[in-house]
Amino acid sequence: MLIADDKADVVDSLAMLLQLYGNTVQTARDGAEAVAAAEQFRPDLILLDLGMPELDGYAACRRIRSLPIGEQVKIVAVTGWGQDEDRRRTAEAGFDAHLVKPIGPEEVLALLRNQGPPSQVLSSPGTPST
């Protein structure tokens, strides 16, 4: 899994939660770094902030969708922006889901269980998944 956010506390807390469940996690601090990491790491799931420096989440999502992995990866907006217009823009950019911060552990875990890709996104503790 890839988590991209310019706020270190968001990235670190989500990464710890996902790693607790045995998932392999990589992080990025801006949109350009997220695109490069997605291309190299090839995650099953990307949690992507919208308001990042260098390249915002909308543009990063579009670029990731243009990569060879773009059709298989699930991309979820994790943002403080939750208006109808924000949700419309994330859908147009190619996001699969839109979560509004602050998000709790149960919300992330429910998303992983219900909207994961065909490969097992959320595994039991101790069973690795990307």
C-alpha cells in the first residue's frame, strides 16, 4: 500500500495501522513522489491526499491512472475537503473512493475490507500484503 500526504502525522499513523495488519506500506510526501512510488512499488491500494505540494492529488491520480498499473490499483482520496464539488472532482480524476479527514482506524479497515482489489488488501495480522 502507498500512503501519500504532506502531513507527517497522517502518513505515520496510517502506515502504523496498516503495518499492524501485516501490510507492506510505502509513503510519499507529495504528489510527484507518489507517482514515482506507485510506478516502482506497484501497490494494490493508494491513500492519496488532495492538497499536496509539487503535484496535487487530482493530478497525481490522473498520472497514476496513465501508468501500466493504473487500471488495477485502487486509489482513495483521504482529504479534509468533503463538499459535493470535491467528491465530483475526485470521481472525475479517477479516484475509487473519497474519505474525509479525520478518519478513524475502523473507517480505513472497513474501506480495505469492502473496496479492496481482487488480491487480498487487508490480511490477517502477520500475513503480508502489498
